[in-house]
Amino acid sequence: MSSELYRDAHGIPHLRADGVRALAHAQGRATALDRAWQLEIERHRLEGTSAAFLGTPALPWDVLARRARLADTARRCFDQLAANDPETADFVRAYVDGVNASLTEGALRAPEFAAAGVTAGRWQPWTPLGVWLATHILFAGFPAKLWREEAIRHLGPESVGLFATDGPGTSGSNGWLVSGDRTATGHAVIAGDPHRFIEDPGVYQQIRLACPEFDVLGLAVPGIPGIAHFGHTGTVAWAITNAMADYQDLYRERLRRTGAGVEALGPDGTWRRARLHTEFIEVAGEERVPVEVIETERGPVIAGGPEGLEGGALPDGGEDAVPVALSLRHPPRVTSDLGFGALLPLLRARTVADVDRAFDRWVEPVNVVQAADTGGGTLHRVAGRVPVRAEANRLRLVPAWEPGHEWTGWHEMPRTPLVDGVAVMANQRGLATPFGVEFAPPHRADRIAALLAGKDHWSAADMPTVHMDTRLTSAGPLLDRLAALPAGALTPGAVALRERLLRWDRRMEAADRDAAAFAALRSLVVRRLAAHPAFAALTEPPAYPEALQPWLALVPRVGFALEHLLNAEELYGVDRDAIVRAALEEAAGLPDRTWGETHRLAPWRALPARGGSADEPGLSGDHDCVLCVSSVPGITDRAARGPAARYVWDLARREDSLWVVPLGASGVPGTPHHRDQLPLWLGGELAPVVTDWHKLTKETDV
């Protein structure tokens, strides 16, 4: 196999090979050299073995990974891929061979291996599928059904709408497509930014893959061959956002032990044998932990067992509480298909019709897709696999022993034309509305559409002004409540703060003191609302697995739903004006700071860095801004989520395209390209995409 590795000024790998298999091998090698520690972490996460060196903090995830059978599902999916699509399976094998060829060398470069006492392990052909599955298993937010179950039980069905919002457990994005009719060149531009947890190393890898069949650049997921989410082939480009669809179900299971193992009660009233075995998780410095792995006809049991949950029985909707376990049903486990059959067709795509056909093979996560080509074609569609089943399945836990909750087919994925030459996707209700329950508020989508409408013709160079917009439309309900407070009931300090906030331009700029004052007031309101007796029952959820507890935390739920809670005509007898007034008085006594002093970047690292996020920069933006850099109101101003990349794909001239990631192309701390893109990312700048091989530096033959 012949292949070459080039790099641009930011250390971004550009790979050129004499064939598709050689290119996949080179991609695996380059990724192992640049991101060996990240690949090691992802492999352990999918296998449920990270506690062996990360200790007890990693145990909850390992237990979930084992019980959900992530590794076994990945094996099944690869076996079916090999049977049905041998070319793609060989493409994946070549990538894995490349990873294994360079992982030991990459590990020598990465100081984390020595710090954790870890030796690089070997990847299997199915490992990339497991990495994809582990990365996206929580994207559809099935744990939110646990929250809705509790909210409905204690507050009633109307609580679903009150608390329905894009919260901390989901992943969103911005994306927009401007057709050639609305650009300076006459060719389309696609731009956006995926919002994920900001990790070090980053979750996206800027890369170029070239061989005689294709020459594609884009944002790859480390550990996955090809370029799945955001790519530009020269004649067609595409991008995605999370469609916020619900395609995973949680079943309440009645299980019983027998002399032969465990049985589960089915919808026909028959007890049937469940699969059962025990696995052991190694934990650094502790005794190994046994995990009972059970799988019913619905799917793997992820919580509880024949004896119920650890903390006691879960009410099953009847008069009595009976022991109930929870099983997870999701498309890859049912079909043994993860959608990897789309990878090569995307790389070979030349038109939007090619991209459209490729995404017909997509499985999960369910995404909204935008694409445009040099011939003027455009595409705006949903891609993925959403089961046809009862409405109750989407909303909450459903009883496995009752008929009517089976999957009966798959939904057709909708498409829609552009409106006035523009399409915007920002996790809002729209194309995917029939498939979801909780969507992002419309603020980001509406703001992007308004900004695009403000100019007749756009260029690729103009797009960062949209990326970096900081207007917080969702501040309105709290500011309206402030305005309605009678001045005579407030102290002079509170009056002064109120007047200051009512004059504020609603922009969440890092240097802005009014933005910080608003955020402080908001957090105080959130905490006071969450502490109200009306919500007391939600502060002690059932003993679900620890890995799922963040979805059940009341304060973040109130924080992200604050707009709905303040606007509701009635809120369970809560005196919201009194809460806002008390919070305002408290906020008036807080120190005067800028937003960036507390709203600081907090990237996730498997091994915490010295100094923590106190050494990280202050940030503009907020959860409902186009510049979606999210804190958790009521908990922390630290920003763990935000744009994991920004991109601008120009269909007129690919070399005028732009991209940036939060840190850098290298995952090795202390190297020149580990954090060299951070200043660009902070300032709203993007690096130019280099397409001329003569302007790149050849590093090695790989």
C-alpha cells in the first residue's frame, strides 16, 4: 500500500493514497499518531473497562456499557456489515489495521499513558462500530423518559410540555444552507457548528482524504473511518444536526428467577427465558465488581433485575409496587445495522442526489441533513431509522407485559425544499417534529434566519458573523417579570439592578457586566424555583443507574426550562413574582463581574488537567444564543458544551472554505498543534482550508 501524510500550518492531516483501502489504513495510522490517548479511552468506554485505570468515577459508565451490551452489538453489526457490504467492512478493517500499526508509537508521544499506567491495547475490526455506538447511545436522550415518568407521576401530564427542552444530556448544533441565489458567487454556501461536550482532545478531527476515486475534506470522528458528518468533495458538500428524534424505547420488565436462570413476562402473558450471564469489571484499587447482564426479547436490561431496582420497587402503574427492571430497545440492537454502509457512498458522492442516496443507509443518530452541489442542487432532509410504534413509547416507560408497544415498521424520512433560498437547522421543531418529544427552543433557528434575511447576498467569509452572534432572546420572560415588579417593594439596590438589566442589550458578551448580572439573577431564580415544595418529590428520584442520574437532576431541568416555567399561566401554586423579587434582592448584593470571569471553558479530560478550568479562557455566548456555549443555570457558569467545530463549505471554490476546532489538530499536550486553534475559535475566526498539495508539508509515507 502506498500513502502519504501531509500537514498544513495547523498540523491538520492531509492524506493521499493509491487506493481506498490504503487511504483507510493511512487514516487509522494518522489518527493513532495524533490521538492515541483518545482512541484508547474510546475503546475502553465501549468495552466497559475504563474503571480499570480511571477508578471508581468511571464505574457507572462501565456498568451501563456492559448491561447495554455495547461491545456485543458492535460485533453483531460488523458481522452483518461483512456479510452484506464486504467492501465497507474491508474499509473498516484497513482503518483498524492502521490504528494498530501506529498506536504503540502514538502512545509513546502521549504522556497520559504513563500517568495512568496504561499500555495501548489492540483494536478489533468491530471497534470503530463500538466507538460510534458508545458515542451516540445517549443522543436520543432515552434517559429523559425516566424524568418524564417521574414528572408525570408527581406533577401530571402537563409537566411534559413545561419541561420539554434541549437539555444538558442532548447534543445539538446550528447549521444553515444559503443557495446560490443568495450568495455573491452564485454558488451555495453551507455553514454551522456542532454543539457537543468540549473534550480534550476534541470530538472532531479536521482531515483530508484523497485517492484516485475521490478527494474529500471534512470533520471526522476519531476512531471512525471516512468523513460521516461534515464533508466537502469538491462538487458536493453536506452537514448535519441532531434531529432530536426519539428512536429508543424503555420497557418496564417483570422478571423472575427460575432454576434455569431468569424469565421475562411478555405481552401475550407468557414467561420466556431471558439471556443471562455475569461479567466482572476491574476497578483500580478496588475489588472487581460483578455485573449481571440480562437481555429480554425487548432488549438488554439496563436497570434493575428480578429483584427490582437497588433502591426498591418501581411503581408499574397498578395499585401495588412490584419489582420492575428496565430494558432498552434501539435500532442497532434490533437490526444489527449501524449505518456504516453510508461511509463510502458519502466519500464518492458528486451530487446532492448521491448524498441523498448515501443517507438513505443512515441509522443513528437520527439527523437533519443539508447538502448542496456545484450544479445548483440542494437537499434538506431527515436521515436515520425511527421505529413505528405507539405514542406512549415515545413519551415514557411502557410495560413489556402489555400488548400494543411493539415496533411495527420504520418511518419514511421527510424532505423539504429551501424557503427564500435558505434552510436553517438548529434542533428546533420542523422536519423531525413527528419523530420527537423534546426539541430546542426556536431562538437559535429564528435568530439565524433573521440574520440571513438581513443581507441579500452572502459569502463564505461573512458566515462567522452568524456563528458568533450572542443575542439571548430567551432572556425575555425573566426580564418581563422584572419589569412587572412594583418599584415600591424593592430596595434601592434591587431597583438599580432592575433598571440596569432592563436597559441591557441582551448580548452575552464575555466582557459584559450586565450579561453576568443577568446570569447570576437567572441562577438564583432557578435555585429558588427548584427548592419550592411543589417540586419536592422530584428531588429524590428512584435508584436508577448512576450514569443516568444527570437526566433526573431537578435544578438543571428547571434551568433549561425556565422560559416555559415563567411563561406558564399557572405553575402548581408557585408565586413566581415573589421568587424573582427575592432573587433580585440577593443578586443586588453580589460582586460586580464580567460574564467571562465566571463563564469559562471547561473541557472534559479523562485525566483532569492541573489547574482545572480556572486556567481556561472566559467565553461569550449562552445556551440559547447562536453562539451556543452552554453553562448549566443554577449549577455552574462553567461551559462544558459548545461548538466542537465550526465550518463553512463554499461550493464556488472549495479552497475558500473555512474550519476551526476549539483546541487543535493534535491530541498530545504540549505539542505545537494541541491548542493552536483556540485563539481563532475564541475570536470567531476560522482557518482557511488548504487544497493545494504544494502548500502543504509532507511529513512521511504512511
